[in-house]
Amino acid sequence: MKNAEDLIELLQEDVIPEIEDVIDALFENVNDNKNATPEDKQELKELQELRSEFTGMLEEVKNGEMDEDECAEIIEEIDTMRDEEAE
């Protein structure tokens, strides 16, 4: 269950809170700025959907609906996404 535990921690402690921080900042910008671009609004929508996907994934892992190999693949994908963002 090591990969499942790692994925739960990664999602709870890092990924979902980071997405929520960006959503909060973007939401404030969109609400405070009547001139918010359609791109800002679209990005907000996409981030909200991403948060929902990760939250659903977290529930699946917690409920034992995801095997260790799937968890390892997802961790690897998240790490790759984060590396690409850092570049």
C-alpha cells in the first residue's frame, strides 16, 4: 500500500491545496475585475474541473478502488507535470 499512501499524501498535502490556492487567486481576480478576460474565466473553469478530478481520484484511492500500479503511474504523471511547470 506504499504507492497508495504516497498518492493520498501527495494529493491531500500538495496537489489539491496548490490547485485551490490558484483557484482562489484567479476567482478573486475574475470577481474583482470586471475586465477579466475570457481566458481567465476559462482557466478558472478548467482548474475547478481539475480539482474535481483530483478529489475524485483521492476518494478512489482511499476506498481501495485503485491498485498500486495505477497509483505509481499517477504519481509519476504528477511528478512529470510538476517538472514541466518548473521549466
